[in-house]
Amino acid sequence: MKNAFTIVTLSALLSACAVAPKQQPVRDLSDQPLAAAEARDHPDAAKTNEDDQSKENAPNVKMTPAMMAQLMQAEMAYKKGDWQGPYLTMMSLAEQTKDPRLAKRAAEMALSAKQADDALAAVKLWRQYAPDSEEASQYYLGLIILSDNLGEAEPILKQRLADATPAARGLVMFQMQQLLLRAKDKDAGIAMLERLVAPYGNLMETHVVLAQAALARNDKAAARREAQAALQIKPDSEIAVLTVAQVSEDEGGAIKVLKDFLAAHPDARDVRAAYARLLVNEKQYEAARQEFLVLDKAKPDNPGTLYALGILSMQMNDRPAAEKYFSRFVDLMDKAPEDEHDPSKAVMILSQLAEERGDYKAAADWLDRLDSEDPKIQFGAELRRAQLTAKQGDVAGARKLLSTLKTDDKTEQAQIVLVDAQILRDAGKPKEAFKLMAQGVKRFPDNMDFLYDYALMAEKMGKTAVMEKSLRKVIAKSPDNMQAYNALGYSLADRKVRLKEAYRLIAKALKMAPNDPFILDSMGWVQYRMGKLDAAEAHLRQAYAARNDPEIAVHLGEVLWKKGQKDDARKLWREAQAKDPKNDTLKSTLARLHETL
């Protein structure tokens, strides 16, 4: 099965507590077997970290002026980008004074320069002068495990397990697992892990670790046996049942495992969150939302839950609910600026939602609340700010704002031109917009996304030959571009030309994305043009169920009109009119059919 806790596209936004921390990748259960459940399984776990805070017994060294000068010069040189000289200075002074703090500083310098061997030499010196330092031991273990000295770690880890209290031993195992599964020699790391935990077969954690090790060497049968053994030892353990779900043969089995556990343990938050993510994976969005609502009711200020509810509401076209959850999320982040969750994406979505309902001032206000150091997010925000400025009537101001955006990135330069052209087109200057896009095609000849947008604009200008030539070039250069196949096929169908070719193009796009509502709409439309009304209705209803879009409603309405279901057609058209009163497709359809609403 796919990893039970890795969810792509929409689902990726829900994994790892629904939102990725700043500057860190989303991680799933296979990479992070330790969950919040472990803390509940190990109430004394925090005590194992107390050693990190203990002070090292530094020698009473008299700092001479010469030593002080050496230290200052070394730090200044290090700040200027030199690491080797300062490193050697710190190592020399550490050996003279036997001060572990200087060896630690040398290790930090070498690590920042990604010099593992030099860092290991400094850490060994650090441990020599501070043999009781837990922090030095952690650095030492990490470095030898990531090097070719893996065997040196085994006696240390073995002793740690033996010395650990019964309450903390399981957590020590999990920490060892995270270290050894990242070993340079993966097979040797896994084998060592299995040897180390083998004497503790009566512990639930042992079997969880063995299940993860078996999964790492792709022995799924052994992983399932070990996971079941863990759950049998401790039937109420969240980490155990999550492991059982993770190693299940398919997602249906994983869903059943977690659902049954929740029936007996309704307060298991981690299990419920994993269950909800699996439901998203299965596209059971409403069921997933209900699970996140349970989590929200139990703990209203959980940022991951709020973000997940916002994303699910967007997926289900429930814009008001999405706005509510994202607003709560952003407000929560404002009150806790130290929180690792990044609100930038939520702020951008809120700006988009405000724009969709015509509140351009609110959309701009959301952008003002954006506080991100990511240059790509900042660039995207400035593009949106220009678009909002134009929509509020200040086209000149919007274009001036775009002219101030400077970037060396060719893709971003193309985006600026594209937004500029869109502003001109929306301002009733289509010829200027098209000219700008034509210049852009020459300027960015390898940008297929730009060429695709140019093709769509060409069609709106009635330049179907230019549109077709451009889309065929996109298809030739990017044969996996489903939107290009769909756009060309839809254009042919809409113009009632070469319908068999149109059908083949759209069918190819649909094969690439069988659930895409706009491609489903195109398939329904070409079938309508071919006189296959029942098939057309089926595809259009599927498209409209997936996305309540005015364009799809207009097409479905026309099919129903043709089938004699005129009241149903008018109902759909009124729904489309309520959402988008200026919709061109609706206007042209009503005019062609001599119908008024």
C-alpha cells in the first residue's frame, strides 16, 4: 500500500499535524515513529532530557590577555567566513586549558563547515574533558553513526538501554531508532538496532521498533507480525495501533484498524488525526472533516486541526467555513509568534477568498498581515497586490507596482508579464494585453506555462490558429501537460470542428487526471457536441458534484435543455448567475437559446 500517513496534493497539507513548520519538510509516520502518543505512554520521558541541561564541570582557567586576543581574533575570522583557522585555534586552546567549552566551540565551527571528521575530533576532545556531558555524547553518537565508525556506537547504546529506568527505556529505544535508521550503512544500522532491543521482548516499544526496522528493510510480513505483537502487549497504546495501521496491506485495512481502535478509545487524538488523514487519502472529505471537527471540539486552539478544516472546507467548496477556520488559525498564530507553524499560506488563501466574494479591500488587508521571510511568498503577495489594485480601479497604479518588482528569476519575470497582460485585458485593453503576451513568448521561449496562457488569450482574441499552434507546441514539449490536451480538445469541441480529434485529446487528459472536474466538463461537452446526451449528462453531473462551478452548471443546463428538462436547466442557470452574474458563457448560452431568466 502507499504509506498510510503520506498524503499527496490536498492531503500533503494535512499530514504532520496538517501544516508544515517553517523551513522544515513535512514528515510522515514512517520517518517519525515517535508521536505525541509516546509522551503519554512514557510520563517520565521528559526526565531523559534533563541531562542536556546539566552544567559541564569546566576547569578554573585564568584567561590571559594573549588567550583573550586569540579567542577574539578567531571569532572575528569565523564571522568573516573562515572556519579552519578559528577551529585550529579553539582546538589548541582547548588542549592547553582542558576546557570542554572550547572543544565544543571547535565542534560547532567544523559542523557549520560540514567537516564531519574535524567535528568528530573536536567532539572526542569535548567528551574527554567532560565525560558526563550528555550533550557531548549525543554529538558523538550522531557523528559516528553518520560516519564509517558505526560499531563504536553499539556499546554506548547498549549501556544506555541497560542504565535506563523501566519507564524511560522505551523512549531510549525510539531515540536509538531515529539515530540508527539514518546511519550511512543502512543495513548495518538496522541490524544493530535489532540486536540492541532484542533482550527486551516484553516491551511494547521493542516490537514497534522492530516493526519499523523490518519496514526499513522492506520485510512487510515481519513488520506486520511485530506491530501486532506490540498492540497485543499494550492494547491501548496509540503508537502501537498507529504502527499496525502503517504496516497494513492496504489503506482500507488501515482505516478499519484505526476506526475500531477509536470505537474503544474515542479520546485518542493522534489516532483520530491519522484516521482523518487516511479518509482524505480516500477522498472521503466530508467524513474526514467530521473527524477533524471532533478534534476541534475537544481542543479548539489546535493550529493543525484548524488548518486541516480550512483546507477540507476549500476542497468541498464551503468558502465561508474555510474563511472561518483559516481566520481562527491566523489569529492563533498572531497570539503565539513563537509557534513553528507558518501562517503565510493561510493568509494568502484568506486574501483569495475575500477577493472571490468581491471584497478587494479585505483581500488587500490580509496581504498587509503577511509576515514571511520566504522570497517566493513575498513575490506572490506583490503580484496579488497589483491585481487587487487593478480590480479596485487603479490600473495605472497596479502596473506601476508591477514595474517595481525586480527579479533575476526568468519564471518570475514571466509571471510579471502575465499578470500585467491580465490587468490590461480586464481593463478592456485586449489588444495591448495580447501584444504584451506575444512579446513575452519571444522573451521566454522555453516557458511552456507562459505559452499555454498565451494560447488561451489568443483564443479569446479569436486567433484560433495561433491558439492551436501554441497548444500543439506545448504538447510536443510537455507531453504530460494534461491541461494543454484538455484546452485544445475543448476548443475544438466548442467550435464544433474535428470532434473525433477533440474527443481523443480530452480522453487522454482524462486518463491523466480522471477526477479533474474541468476535464470531466470538457468530456461532457464534447459528448454533447457529438449527440451523446446521456453520456454528456453523466460526465457533467460528475464534474458539477466535484466542483460547483458556474461554467459547468451552464454546460449541464444546456444538456438538460436539449433533453427537454427545461425547468432543471433554468435552475442550474440561476445558480450560475447567482455565483457569477457576468459569466460570458452563461450570457452567450441564453442568447443562443433565446432564453431569459
